[in-house]
Amino acid sequence: MRYVSTRGGLIGGQTSAPFSTVLLEGLASDGGLSMPEKYPQAELDAWRPLSYPALCLEIVSCFVDDIPREALKTIIDKTYTLEIFNSDEITPVRELEPGLSLLCVSNGPTLAFKDIALQLLGNLFEYVLAREERVINILGATSGDTGSSAEYAMRGKRGIKVFMLSPHKRMSAFQQAQMYALDDPNIFNLAIEGTFDCCQDIVKAVNSDAAFKAQYHLGAVNSINWSRVMAQIVYYFKGYFAATRKNGEPLDVAVPSGNFGNILAAHIAKHMGLPLRRLILATNENDVLDEFFKNGHYRPRSPEETHATSSPSMDISKASNFERYLFDCVGRDDAVMRDLWTQLAQHGGFDLAEPKHNAYWQRVQASGFVSGRSTHVDRLQTIRDVYHRYGVMIDPHTADGVKVGQEYRETGVPLLCIETALPAKFAATIEEALGQTPPRPAVYADLEQRSQHYTVLPADAEAVKTFMREQFV
Ligand SMILES: *Cc1c(COP(=O)(O)O)cnc(C)c1O
């Protein structure tokens, strides 16, 4: 399998690159994102009975042909264990009532679904870096969950340093403590005086300095890293097999979305032949994506227009991985992508419902995506509703997905809602909704009391570069 850029540029100096290159390079030379040249086809009958690691090996093998299968197996087997994910099934399905279930993908070390991908990524990195006698410095941006998930996956790993930018004072107390409590010599927490989008812009700006990028061996783990999307494809298959009795039955999935990484994996699973019917995308008050799927207008917001909400991991103004989805919808024509992204840069948005884009808009509409939006009040109501009806406590992000999912629910088609975090991470909102504190896994009992390690920096790429340089003298 070779990978190409959504905008036609070079990846690691080549027009198409193998998996290992894509793993270690962040963006393509033109700012585009890497995509597999084609989608492999699933073997549903052979895959249905497999355990999580075995299923993962089959799926990952379709996308990775430059790591021997035996090595991949070792990496995957040590990643998806009962010890790390607190479940033999790794991503168990929990039925709320017939036809309505949760896919629980947040039982890993940092209690959010991002662990599924990042734990694998950490082990893939370590393997490839050792093989190529290289080091990598991961520069990432997080609105909360990615950062801690990446740090827990990379801590103590040889050849890897992590520089994680987070929006100063904009994460939940638990999220902040979870990241900043780490005291590993290869982990650097940088609290940026700005929003998550400022952090993301800094990552892009630093990466666009080619000399700096090369000298400091920059890599990425934020949601634009292809391997994260790849790892997430696996649980859509696992969830489908658990929520249906036989292959071919339709299934709807509801996914709380921010940067579009999670639901992009569902889109790819569908292209691989998984019988997903509707992909129900839920946003919070930051509804860029809901707007696009409703009327074709993609208009990223300014930092000032981006709301700080009670589902903070979805507080984004633009959805990085959306570019990958659109690449499919424009028939994988990189010239069209360049035009659209030029328009985005010059006019702040584009309208895919314009007559000249009709063919693309039709593909969007045929892709199974529908969308909706959820607010703070909806979130509280849904948390209460699910708790009182089913005795299950869900986190505010999951609640956004359940709320919108139920609006599209149809009798006869089961609905699988993705549980993207545990309620313990967002205690304040749970307390507001239910008047009680969510249970917390024992390992985190005294989290907020631990000393915190971070450096506050202005929202300025130069300040970040200076900080990084200082770590290598
Ligand atoms: C990251 C995150 C999301 C959004 O996922 P995307 O892949 O960015 O769409 C939703 N919920 C939680 C809890 C998250 O951590």
C-alpha cells in the first residue's frame, strides 16, 4: 500500500510513500494529508469471529506492507491487552435497550477513545525508529484528550520526545492534571496562552519551517496522523460484529465529532465494505461540521467564534481530518482539493452546494453522513435521561452523540453510539446534570493533588521553537 497527499504534494520527498514514512512524517510538503492510494476490501465472514488483536492484525496488514506480519503481530498483541484496556474485548458493546447500544472505546489509560490509536502508535513508532536508527520529536496540539493520551503512550519510549501544546486554562481540571502530572524526562507540556486552534496553528507554523523540521526530526501524533485513523477503523468492525447477528445487516453509528478523526474511520470502514448505513455526526455548539452537512458550506471559525463548551474535546473551529473525507468526495482529484483550499485561504470558506460542485455534493449526500448539533442543555438532559432510564452514566461528549443519534434513530436499524470518554474526566458537568460525582478508576484517586509540570508560553511559534532548541543544547 502506498500513500498520497490530498493535495498532490510530496510525502517524505516522494509522490507516493510507504506506511513507515507516513507514520513518521506529519503533513505532506504542500500541507496536504496522506491517504492510502486505495481502500482494501474487508472479509467480513473471516473477520467476524476474531478477537480484537487478531482483527486488528488483519485490518492493519491491509494498510501496512513494510513491517513484517510477525512484527506487526507482536506490536499489536502487546498493545491491546486486558491490563491496558481493562477488558478482554478491548472495546465492549454495552446494550442500553434492544436496538440501542454504546461502543465503549474509552477504557484505556487516559479514559478516552484516543488511547486506542495512540497506544498502538507508540509501539509502532518505537519499532520503526529502532529499525531505522532514528529519533523523533513529536510536536502536537491538544484540546485535552489527545495530549494526555499521546503522553501516556510515549512516556519512557526510546528515541522519542513529546512537546505537547495545550490551551492554557481551557481544559477540565482532570484533563489538566492528567497531563501535567507526568514527570517523564521525554515529556514536555507547553501551556499556550490561546485556544486549541492557536495551538494547532503553531504546530503548522513550526512544521512549515522546513529547516527546523528537518534539524529537529519533527513528527506528529495529533489527529492528522494517518495511523491513528487506521487504528480506529478496527473498532467499527468490532462494534459492528457485536451489535449485529450476521453480516449484511445495516447498522447506524452516532459519533461525537471535533477534528473528524473518529468518524473518518467509520467512513473508511464503510468504503472497505462494512455495512454501515448512516454515519450520524454530532457536534456541540461549535457546529462547523453540522453546517457543512446541512447546506454544503464549509466555513472554519475564527478563534473568537470558537466556544468553550462542556464537551471541550470537540471545541474546534476547523476539522483537520475533514480534508481526507472531502478528497474522497471530489473523486480524489488533488487539483480540485488545491482549488478548494486556496479558496479557503482567500475567502475563509467554500460552498460545495454551488452548481459547479454538484457532482461532489452528490457524493457527500450519498456517503451516508447526516448531522446534528447539541448544546449544554441537551447534554445535561441526555446525561440525565440515559442515567435514569438505563442506569448508565455517560460523559458529555458521548451525550452529544446519543442526543443526535436518537434524533435519527429508526426502528429496525440498530444504533451504535460511540462512548468517547468516561464520565470521570468531566466531573463538573456530571455533577451539574446528576448531582453526584462520577466514579473514578482507583489509579487516578489522588490525581489533582500530584505536582504538575508545565511551561506557559505565548501563542507564538517562535517562542515554541526557542523552547525546543533549548532542550537540545
Ligand atoms: C477527541 C475527542 C472527540 C472528538 O473526536 P474527533 O476524532 O476529533 O472527531 C470526542 N470526544 C472525546 C472525549 C474526545 O477526546
